[in-house]
Amino acid sequence: MINHLSIGVRDIARTKRFYDAALAPLGYRCLSEGEGSLGYGAKDVVLWIGQTDHPVPADPRSGLHVCFDAPSRAAVGAFHRAALAEGGKDNGAPGLRPDYGPTYYAAFAIDPDGYRIEAYFGAA
């Protein structure tokens, strides 16, 4: 249904370090890099990131978050550790979320610009 998502950030270099680290365990990488822009995905770009001159901080009340598929529970944990190591904030440690489903295993982080991101693995 959704082809891609775009977000604006204050510091493209800091953001690249963060997303390179956090998304690598999930099998995603930077597929496109230009002056002030980044594109992440596995085969095709699904997340575009652009540096903006006047960024508006992410609004935690909006409910917006980006969920990335993970290949395993171990990858969910690696995503969370990498996100925190690169300046992200914890928004939910790796673990089962039975309220979402019996095999819903996820971790949540907040990136340096305040965007909420999640890694999810759904097999038993």
C-alpha cells in the first residue's frame, strides 16, 4: 500500500550514522545518498531522509512511527542495541508484545530527531 515514507532531519551526517547502524541488523542499507538526502531499503528505497533548513521536531503525540520488518528476534535485539549506541533513546526493549499477537516480537527506539521507530519479527 505505501511505496515509501519521507522524514526531515536537522543533521544528515548524524542521521546517516544512526540509520546505518540501526537498520543494518535488519538487512536494510543506504541505497541512495545525495547532498542532504538519504534513501534506505533492502532492494528499493522505502525510507527517504532529507535535511531541512527549518526542521520541525517530530511530534510524539502524533502517533507516527515507522516499523521495519526484521529477519529474526536476534536482529530485533541488534537493532535496539545499535539504535541506542548511536544516540537513540529507548522506547521499548526487545520482547514479546502479547497485546499485539502471540508471536509479535519487537523493539522500539526514538531517533535523534524524535522519530519513533520499531523493528518487528512475527514468527514463533
